[in-house]
Amino acid sequence: MSQENVDLAYRFYDAVNRRDLDAWLSVTDEHAELVSILDSVEGGHHGHEGFRRWWENVFDNFPDYKIEVGEVRDLESSTVAAIRLRGHGSISDAPIDQPLSQMIQWRHNKAVRVESFRTEAEALEAMGLSK
């Protein structure tokens, strides 16, 4: 199971980078939750409709948005990935270059919760684990 979830995580990120919404949603549960580090500004993203809203917002504002994936760690029913968000603002051309740690909880080969953290330690702590 562990390598399977790691492979699913890579498929999840690859679909974003290829701009393939259908492939992205195919590895996402229809009731999944996406929790961004900007949730207080963005509001929550629930279900496929929320994921679509996130997708449109990101690519409208950062047309060259990419997720660079470092190590993806298996934690049984979850993965934690070291990622870096890169892109440029569509209006300002201001660059983003944001390292994050992202936890994905998996159930039946689908992401059921995707949550971003500023550090791996924060992600692990939220999961009740320590580094």
C-alpha cells in the first residue's frame, strides 16, 4: 500500500503540472477537502466543486503555476511531500517561489484531504507524529 500512495501523490502533482483537471479529479474523492495555507483568505475547498474553484483561481492568477515535487514520504494512509510552488502573477508578473509541506490522506486510492503547511514539522505535528 505504501508505494501505491506515493505513486498516487506523484500522479496528483503531475496532473496539476500538465493542466489536466480530469486526471487530477480522478485521484481525488468527490467529497475531499483541500486546506490551503491561505484558507482564512480563500475559504474552504470542499468536494470536486471546491477543487475546481481552487484550480480556476490558481491558473487565472498564475498561468505558469508549477509544483516542483521533492521527497514524498509514505505514512501508511497518508503521504507528506516536500513541494515548491512556482509561477508568476498574471497581472503583476510578480514571482512566487514558496516551499511547502503537503499532507495528503488517501482512502481507496483517492485523496480525501489535502492540507498544506509551511514546514514538514507542522505537517507531522498536525498528524500526531513527530519528525
